[in-house]
Amino acid sequence: MHSSTELQEIIEKAIPQIEYPTHPANLYEPIRYIMSLGGKRIRPVMVLMATELFTTEVNKAIDVALAIETFHNFTLVHDDIMDNAPLRRGRQTVHEKWGNNNAILSGDVMMVESNKHLSKVDINVLKPVLDTFNATAQGVCEGQQLDMEFEQRSDVSIPEYLEMIRLKTAVLLGGAMKLGAIVGGASSADAELLYNFGENLGVAFQLQDDILDVYGNPEKFGKQVGGDIIANKKTFLHLKTLSLAHENEKESLISTTDNKIDKINAVKQLYDKYKIKELAALEMNKYLTKANFALDSLAVADEKKANFRELVQQILDREK
């Protein structure tokens, strides 16, 4: 079996070989641009990992992996427009470089390109592949919509938040795993177990993101520590503290101030008082336990699961 690094190299070699039309240039150049910006390619790698559990012919899943990576980058193009983000992976975002209208159209075409990749799979698995991809894509859009709505609400509950991150982040990981399993010839039971593994891993990953935003090492985490606090983002930590804090303490959670350091310190004091980091870690570990249970239940040899256990370990090791 290939290592995750080797699978990433397969994806990196395949992406430049995708043939897009040359005209109109302002429609297709943004696609080439966003697809070339790199990243860990974790989602297409997950497709190939899942396929390789059931067949040695990993190339059978290349087109599905490219479909998932194209769709993921499509969501980034549109998310950056909605967030008015100037940078993506340290480079200008598509809408900054080509304008909002071009970025919207290029994103739309990326969805078409995803389906073109999917149409190349074996006819015997085409319907379940399309059904899984469409359910995944729809879930991601629903999650993004909920996330936007939560910005305008003051009564978001923790179950609502967990459902939002499941849709926005985790279903794409689960969908990638299930698609790879289907192409690899897995049973429907094993394909569903891999979906559960990916989805629960995705929720755990996002919950740890919430924790690391406050308590992480900025050099290792790669993001501004306290950014969620400054933005009054309704993370698990924020919502859990709201449910536990006294009324006179809640003002610091939702206040807006130019003094970002004071804001971060005040909220962290509340988090520490109510042991919010520990409660968030407990919640994260619930989902890691579910992911490991799904992986353990797979009807494949244990040695074949090594790459998947490494994925779980990467979640645990990000704060070290």
C-alpha cells in the first residue's frame, strides 16, 4: 500500500494534467490558479486511501479524487467571496485577482468540472458515486448557510453548532472516504463505516481547531491565536461558556473592543475558570472514539488500516 505522502504525490502529478479550455481565459485561468495553490490535498488522499483498502488498483479512483479536490476548491472560491478574504494559502484570492463576478462563474464551472471527473468512473458504480457526491455537496452548502445564519443569531445551541460543523466540514471527509470505498469495490456496510470514520474525524478536527485557536502555538498551528475570540465566533468553547457563565460574566464574551489583547485575555480567564478547554477536549474525544470504532469495525486486515490510524494521530498531535 502507498503511504499518505505517496498518495499526495499522485494527486499533485494528476492536477496539472487536467485539461481545461483556454477560452474564455478569464473563466478558466482562475480555476488553474486555485487548483495550483497546493495545500495538503487531504480529501483526495482520503479517497485513494479508502480505495486502496479494497483493491491494489488505486488509479481507478484518480478521477473521483480529482472531483473531490475540485469541489473543495470551488467551495473555497465562493467562501472567500462571502468572507471578503484577501488571501488564500498566502496568495491573492480568486475574487481579489479577477473580481467577484468572474470568481462566481469560475466556481460554478468547477462544480461542472467535478461532475465531468465523476462521469469517468466505471458504469457499475456510477449511480452510487453520483448519489454520494451529490449528498455530500448539498450537505456542505447547507453547513455554510447555517454558519452564515449563526452570525446573526444570539441563541445558537451547542447541538446546532455540532450539526453545522458536521455539515460544513465533516461530511466532505466522510464523503471522500465513502466514494473511495465504492470505487474500490467495498461492501455497502464497509463503505458506510468509512463514511462514519471520516465524518467523526472531521468533527473532531474542527473541535480541536476551536481549542487551538485559543490555546495553540501560533507557529505550529499556522493561524492567529484568539482570532475566534476577537470575531465573537460561536465556537464550541464560546457556546459552552455562555451556558455556564453568570450573567455578569457574559458581556466579555460578546463585547467588541479595539483592544484585542484585553479581549482575548478576559475571555481566556472565563474559559479557564469553567475548564472549557477540558470540556471541549472531552467532546472532541467522543468523536475520535466514534471514528476509531468505525475503523475497528471494518472487515479488512488490521495492517491495512495503518494510514487511517496515522490520520487520527495527526489530529491528536497538532497541538504538540
